Amino acid sequence: MSEDIKAHKKEWAKRKRIAVEIASEIHDIVEDTLWMDAVKMPELSEKLLAAVQEANSYKEANGL
């Protein structure tokens, strides 16, 4: 595997990790603090959608 492909895969993994971290925040709210932190859900949902779209776009643009 070329260094270029490795670098793209590493960057794609980084972008996916960002989405997973946001999803984890949402999960924590649902599991632990829903009644106190429900107001955070719309913003986190928007961030999650944007992060997933960014990761998918990067994957597609780089042929991964």
C-alpha cells in the first residue's frame, strides 16, 4: 500500500473518530442526563450529521 493511501486512510479514520466521539456524547446524554441536557441534542445532532457527511465525502473523494 502506498504512503499516499496510508495517509488518506489515516485521515479518514480521524474524521470517523470525530463523528464517533459526537455520537458518544449523545449516547451519554441519553443514558445519564437526558432530562437536564436534552437542550444540547439539536446542536450535537447537527454536528454529528456534519461530521459523518465530511467523513463520507473525504472517503469518496479519495477513493477509499
